[in-house]
Amino acid sequence: MADMPPPPETFNAFGDRYPGLLDAWELIGKAGRIGPIGESTARLVKLGIAIGAMREGAVHASVRKALAMGISRDAIDQVVALAAGTIGLPATVAAFTWVGDELPSSGTGTVTPGVTVRPPASQTATASNG
């Protein structure tokens, strides 16, 4: 597994105050990793869940971890775009800003406000929403 970014200080302080809860959290994470889904796919799924649950901190953490794993910004962008059909445009725009908080402002595929992300030419407007 790639070197993950360290958790925020608030998380560490919480773990120091409630070590049993931190231990339980780690067990939940370990149990969830058992199965056929690879690490990169699991990280993108967790990002999608964080977006759907409107958990800003979890979105930030998922993006930081995805980038540390080498997941492309285009893949992260696609997870944001996929959310729109389920959670609606206003909530997706909020998630878009949370994802953008963690992305460098330059390069391709970034979700930077004011930058239009266009699909590859191979995709058509008639693609299904499924």
C-alpha cells in the first residue's frame, strides 16, 4: 500500500482521548478491506460514499488518500460527476468544492472552479446515466 498521508491532528487528539473508539475504527476498516475489490477501487468507492453522505471531512481525507495511492485526478473527477444523478446538482457542486480543496490547482483533470472538464471525444452525449 502507498504511504498514506498522516491523519489530521484533531483525529489524533480524538484517538488519544478515546483509544477504544480508535481501536474499533481500525477494526472496522480492516474488516471492510476483506474481499475481491482492489485498493484503488475501494478508495474510489469510499470517496463516492463520502460524497453521497455529504461528509466533507471524509471527502477531503478520501481525496488525499487517493492521490497518495496514485489514483488519477480524472478518476476522482468522474466519481464527483457520477454523484450528480443520485444526490442532485447542488450537493454535487458542494462535493466538487471539497474535492477541489485537496487538488493542486494546475494540471489536467483537476476540479478547479471556473475550469470546464470535458469528456474524452470518444464519449457521446447519448451515453446512459446508469
